[in-house]
Amino acid sequence: MESSPPIETVYQAIYTLNHNPDPTGKEKASQWLGALQKSVFAWKVADEMLHQKRDLECCYFAAQTMRTKIQLSFHELPSESHTSLRDSLIEHISQVNDQTNPIIVTQLCLALADLALLMAQWHKPLEDLIKSFGQGNLWPLIEILTVLPEEVNSRSLRLGANRRSEIMQELKSSSKIVSECLKACLSNGSENPTMHVKVLRCFTSWVSIQAITLSEVSNNIIVAHAFHILANHQAPSSVHEAATDCMCALLDCLGNSHCDKELEMQLFSGVLALEEGYHLSVAQEDTEKSVNYCRIFTELAEAFFDKIVNESSENKPHYSVKILDLVLTCVGHHQYEVAEITFNLWFRLSEVLYQKNSDSLTSVFKPYIERLITSVCGHCQMEPDHEGILEDGDDFYDFRMKVSELIKDVVFIVGSSNCFRQMFIHLQSPGVTWDSSEAVLFIMQAVAKNILPEEKEVVPKVVEAILNLPENTHVAVRHTSVLLLGELCEWVEKHTETLEPILNFLLYCLHKPLLATAAANSLQSICSACTEHMGVHFNGLVQIVQSLDTFAISNDAAIGLLKGVAVILGRLPPDEIQRAMKQLCWIQITPLCQLVENNSLKTEKGTKTDPALWLDRLAIIFRHTNPIVENGKVHPCQPVITEIWPVLSNTCTKYQADSRIMERCCRCLRFAVRCVGKQSLHLLEPLVKQIVALYQQNQHSCFLYMGSILVDEYAMDPSCTPGLLAMLQAFLEPTFALLEDPPNPPERAVIDARFSIAGLGLKNHPDTVDDLFRLCARFLQRAPVPFLQSPAITPIVQCALMACTLEHRDANASVMKFFNDLFNCGRCHEKHEDFELRRSLVHRIIMDSGQVLLNNLIHASVFCLHSYMLSDVADVIMELMLFNRMAFCQWLEVTVKGLPTTNSGGSVTVTQKQLGDFHMLLTRAEGSKDVTHALRDFALLYR
């Protein structure tokens, strides 16, 4: 946007966006308004619109624009404009009244709060705000006081650790005046629920970041008020929820800090006294309040967690362990949503007990876990009148999956066999209903994999009962029973007398539409676990594969079953494998051929007209057929793959424009090549020619990935290396054209004429970046010298330098892996005869690019990358330093001196001492972990 648009044009665009029935018009208006918000003219336009107050939609747009500009584009304003912006925002907020829409108030208050945090020259903003708004309408004041602490840790503001520390000191020094202000609001608000909610929300905000500390709350009237609300079963829901949030924030602080015993006991006793309120909420069927109480009890258990675990013994549990009884009471609530709130607590307990590995400590918590399993088993019961089975994606289905994960995690505390036995006893209870039986079987299914294969008491009875289920058994019971058999696959492997009846039972279930997918999944598990005993059943399994599409099973289940069959195929006698492999593959190849030859058939995703369906099935066969081949012998799958290659080649040609199908084709070819390894050498040349030709037309990154597989398999063979390097060279031109910035990109620090630091071309094609550098890393691993001597190395390194700042996790990881392998190639492997040549080639690259690389790595760590990505960057920095420490120290000094030391708000981002400390930490680092910690701590100064 080159100039400020007329205000009426903006109003018209907002009207079009909200009221024009034409989708095209709406889209154009949205794009135009988005461009306006990004432009420097948005500041003046938004301010003018707020003064004019045309209508709700325009005011909201203006308020939201002002907030996002301060949050994301504050650097656009010169420092002399900050004061006038502040005064303008205060003026807008001072005009708020009871009729002002709350959404607009929130946006304006967020804008002013963000400005206060960013504007270093605004000293004591809280005092100024309380003076400005304390005598009039208190609503905006409380809103500002609420959102300001919430924004302190906002990632988008990038305040930096130094400024954040200043703000925290200022908030703590203002906590008393804020507390007094809130008390006054509470007193003046009388019985107004809305005011109570606002005060509690504001107090919670300050407690959450510990601007109001625990030492200040022991006699605080707002805390007492929160307890009073929670004890009052007639409190309005909104107020009750706000009081719950407040209490949870206090308890979270209690768990993260040390406080005196008196306050600890005060909060503990206060929360325990809420048990009566919980029981009243259950009696009155007020689930919202039950949820609130459950949150508080669970948060209290989390706060006392370390004491519960570390200060408990078999004979003397810590007094706070009684809170687990309250939590379990909530687990017993009739609504499963309440029980689910507690799950993280049990996961945490399980993890700690597993790490401590103390039988005496585990025994303390065994009764609690037994109660937990019994309660969640009850929650897993379907409605008695439920017909059919649960559908994937249903809320209750998802809850049961979470229960299954929880049971698997905690069951070691009570013992898997013990749990399995207790559930079986429950199954045998007189008068047990179908829904209760199904829930018990579901719990047994969760623990079945942990049952020792030698078990002879309970499992045989369970298996026998399942195989003899009456025809009139509810289908859900049969469905869970089928899945349970699959989970018992390791037990079946040790009890081969059960194998044939189980296979017959599952084959029977395959013909039942509601049971077919479960039966296929269980068949896969048994095939994979019992490979040594399944050879005699192979022909029967092939017949099942031939009939796959007559069963009502999902494609995932079909692929899973093929996986199981392929595993067995690899264990057949060598002279039988080729025939069996061809038979299995041709079941998939035949319909694929028909699709390739039929030009009038429309492709429908996920149906038999979709080539991807057949390619996925072929890929799973190639992937999991792993016969043992003696040296010098022909791989039994090689003739079959040679025969299939023309079909796969034609498929690639026909569907070359479809990225999804091409990805599946390359995946299938990848596993075909991996299946027979170097015995597919005769296919290398036609395969390379085809993927290079296709990539010129359609830049699907999967072709680059396929190239990396070929390099991994063949590049160590000197006769193949030139052809593979030619393939790389052919890939580079269309790849670099794709990764170049579009015409007229925004100004950036340009290092190379074609690439800018994380330019739009790189950002828009992270998959291409990922696969390109995966390919290059393979060359460094398999044929380093020819690769380093090729003309391609210079533009590849330049592209990698620009891609250092990419935020995409996989793409960035591949770039870092490339640099790691590059340095490793020149630093390790001293015994190689070409080591000195390697070292000299890598040394030249590093001396040419080291300064730019280190500069980009530090820039990426500070300004671009998520903290979890910094370990990969640290590996590269460490390798760079180990390669040439003296040069590294000089480059680092230049990089550090070039970093900004103040931000757009005028505050000091980093001091000279902090820069010096960072330089020292990096240069003295002894390993990647030291570098990672230094990068993370330093990056916080800018975030």
C-alpha cells in the first residue's frame, strides 16, 4: 500500500467484509484490509476511526488494528510518537461507558497494556492509570490491570528478559496499591456478580505471575471472598468459576514456591473444607460446579505432590495424601468429563513411581490406583440401550482411548496380572450386564500386552470364553473381545494350540461388517507376533488378501493386515518366496494397471479408483518382506520388483501432476529399492532419468527424497557416483528457481543475489528445503569427495546459509544436519586415505562462509527459532568451533558486536556485560549441551 487510503474507502471495505453476500467481494475486502493493517498508514487510520465511532464493526476493526500494530509493528513508530499514542489511547478509553461493547474495551485495554510494557520512558504507568481511571468508570481500569500481567510473557511482544525483569519489579512494587484498588472495587460492587468476576479475574492475573506473592495473601480479603463464594452452593456460575480460577492460581503458586507452614495449612484446610460443596453440587446435578471443585482438588494434589511422594512411607504416609481421596471422589462423579480432569495427576504419579522403582513406596499408592481403575472402568460403560459399536471420533470414544492410555501407564502399580484377574472375576459376577462386561473387557484389553506369556490360569479361560461367545452376544462385546485377542498376541505365540481356533474365529469375524476392521487389526498383531508358526497358514492368508475389498474394513486395517502377511512372507522357505511375493503383489498391481490404462476414469480419493490405495498396499509389502539372503544369492524379491517396475514407471508418468499420488509412488519405489538393496542396480539409470525428467515439469519434493534414497544405496559405488551427481545438478536449477524470492520482495539483509535470509521462497517451500538437504547430507555420508569437488557445492552452501533461519522444524533440522555432516566429513575419519583432501575441501568452505554461517545461526537462535530447535543449532556451532577455534572466536566477536542492544521501546535489550558473558560461555563450551543452554538463556534477552 503506497499511500494512506481515504477513510470512507476503509468503511466501505469493512461493510463489504461483514455484509456483502458475494464471497469473492468478501475475500477481496479481507485481503485489502489485511494489507492496510500491515501498512504504516494503519496507525493514523485506526486512530481516526476510533475518534469517529461510526459503528460497532468499524470500532472493533480500529481497536483490533491498534492492538496488533503495537504488538507486532511497534518499531514503525519513532520514539517521539510514543507519548502522543499513549495519550490518544487513554483518551479513547476514558470515553468508555456501560454501553460500549466489551470486545472493543478489551482490545483497547490490551493495546494500552502492551504500550505500557514496551514504552520504557513511561515511568510508573500503573500509578498513572489508576489516577486517570480510578475516579470514574472502573471497568476499563480493572480490564487494564487484568490484561497487563497476562501480556508480560507474550511471545509476540518480544520484551526481552531485562525489560521483563524491570516490569516484574514494577508490578511487585505496585501490588499493594492494586490490591487496595481491587478491595475498593469489591466493596463498591456490592452484590453485582459482574464486578465480582472482574475483581477475581484481575487478582488471579496478578497471582499467576507472582506479582502478588503468597506471603501477601494470608489475610487478603479477596482470597477470603473466593473461599466464601466456593462454599456457597447458590453462587452464580460465572462467579464460582472466577473464584475457582483464582484458587487454582494460588495453589499453582503454592506448588512452585516455598511458603510458611501456616499459610500452607490454611490453604490445605480451606480446600478440604470444600468437600461438602462438591457433594451438594453432585446432589443438585450442577456439573459446572462439580468440575470447578474437581479442578481445585486436583490442583491441591499437584501443589502437594512432592510432599505426598517424597515424604510418604509404607507405614507413615504424609498427611496431605488424603487429598487423593477427594480427587478419587471426583473420579467417581457420574459425568466422565469430571474424571478426565484428574488424568494428568495420575500420569505424573505413575511416572515418578516408575522412576523411583521402590516397592514400599509404590505400595502406599496401590489402593488409590485400584480405586481409580474401578472408577474409570465404570465410566467406560456404554449406555445399556446403545446399538452397534462406538464410532471413531465420538467424544466418548476419545475418552475411552484416554482411559486406555492411563490404564497402560498406571497398571504396573497394582500389577497387570492382578488387574487382569480382578477384571475376569468381575466378568463372572452373577447378573452382569452386557455394558458392564464390555467395559471390563476394554480394561483387560488395555493391560493384555503386559501379561506374561507363561500365564496359565486366567488367560486360557478368557480366550476360551471369547471363542465360544453366543451368537446373540451384543456386537460391542464381540468387538472388544476381538481386539482383546489381538492384544494377547504374544501370549498366543507361546500357546500355539490356540492359534488355529483363534485364526478361524477372526476369519469368521472378518465377514461381519461391524467386526471386520477389528478382526483385521487383530490378525495383523497375531501374524506379526507368531511369524514362526504362521507359514502353514500363508495360503489361507493370501486368500483373505484376495478378498480384502469384499470385507467392510478400513483401508488402514487392510494395510495393517498386509503388513502382517508380508512379515510371514519373509519367513517362508527361500524357494517359495518369489512365487508368493509375485502372487501377493499382483493382487495390487492388476487394478493399478487398469487405472493407468483407463484414461476416462475419474480418480476419487480413498476409493478403488485412487492409485494411492494400491501404491500404499504395495509399499507395505515391500517394506515388511525381509527374507534372509545368503551372500552371492539372488534376492528372491528382485525378479518381482523388476517385473513391477514398468507399471510403477507408467503410473508416475500418468499422474505426474498430482503431488499426493507422486508422493505415494516415490514411497513405493523407496521401499522396493530398500527391499532388494544393491540388487536393484539395473533399475538405477531408468529410475534416475525418469525422476529428473518429471522434476523438470513438476517440482514435487518427493523426487528429491527419492534421489536421497538412491544416493544412500549406490553412491559408494564409484561407477554410480557421476550419474548421481548429474542427477543432483539437474535437480538444482528448478529447485533454486522455486526457492528464490518472488519479484519485489520486502527489504532484507541479502547475502546472495538469489536468496535472502529465510526469504518467502524458502518459507513457502519447507518440504523442498527439507528434502534437498537430506539429499545433500546423503552425498556427504556416501560420496563426500566427489560431492565437495562438484560445482554444485557453492550454491548449495549459500542456500543452506539462508535456510538457517527457517522456523519449519523438519526443514531446519535437515539444514543443520547438512552442516553437521559437512564439518564431520572434514574433521573425523582420519584413517581414510582421502582424509587430507576432505579436510582441505571443507576448510575452504568454512573459511569462506564461517562468518556468515555463525552470524545466521546466532540471528536464527535469537530472533527466529523456537527454543526446542536450538539443540540442532548448538550441534553445528560446536562442530564449527571444534574445526577452527581461533577463527570461531573472531567470527563470534564480530557477530556479537553486530547485535542490537536496545529495542524499539527504548529499553536496554542486552548489556555489554551480557554480550561478553555470552561470548565467554560459547568459546568455553565443552559440548553441545553447554552451547544449547547458552543460546536459550541469551535468546531470552530478546524474547
